[in-house]
Amino acid sequence: MPRQRVISRHRLPRAYRLGLAALWLTPPLLLVLTPALVRGFDAAFLDPRLWLPLLVMGLPALYIWQEGVDVRADGLIARFFWPRFYAYHHLDAWAYDAHPQRRVITVWQHGNRKVLECRAGHLTDARRLLDALRQHVRTR
């Protein structure tokens, strides 16, 4: 199957993603810079026992950076936890709770299995996502 082009990406707004990624990367950065500024760089910085925990501490920043929804011509890619592709013909229904306190987009697969639930305010350009859902999936 050839790779389809992503029509639109819907992520947390860039300023929030940058702030959250910086928040998660600050402790590992401090753990490296503090000893480096006090003693200078030495052979201890080559030890994998230092770098492995630092890499693990950076995983939440990577997760926050990539999480969201991609709209393609043939379906949606939900990038929450693990990226998953959902073809439009496998999706059963969707609903948008437009109440100002909620504004939640929910998508169900056949068998009434919920495959996506996210707040519209957490996504950039949620209108385009709603338009794609209106075009390809029935409303509930």
C-alpha cells in the first residue's frame, strides 16, 4: 500500500508543546550541566548509566511533541500513546460535544469501540478535523 499524504496535522498548539517539552527536558539538562560546570567534562559523561536514564527522562517530551491526530485522504492517524491508523470505512460514527466547558470530539469504530476522544481546544485547527469527519463518517 503506498504511503498517503497527510492532509492536515492536529497537535497541541506550538507554544504549549514547546513549554511542556522544555519542562520535561529541564531535569536531564540540569543533571548534565551542573556537574559539567562544577568539574568540567570528564570520562564519567561517557558512562551509559548516566545517559540511559537521561534518555528515558526525555521520552515524555517526545510523546508530547508528536501526540495528536493526522488527517489523510483514506483515514485518520491517532497519535495518542502509540500511533494507530483508522481507515474511514472502519469508523462507525463521531460526535462533537460543542458545550463551551467540554468541546470534546469522539470517534467510534464498528462495534461501538471508542477509538478517539480529545478536546477540540487541545488541537490546532480542529475545524479541519471536524470537516474531514463530516465528509467521511456519519454523525451520531
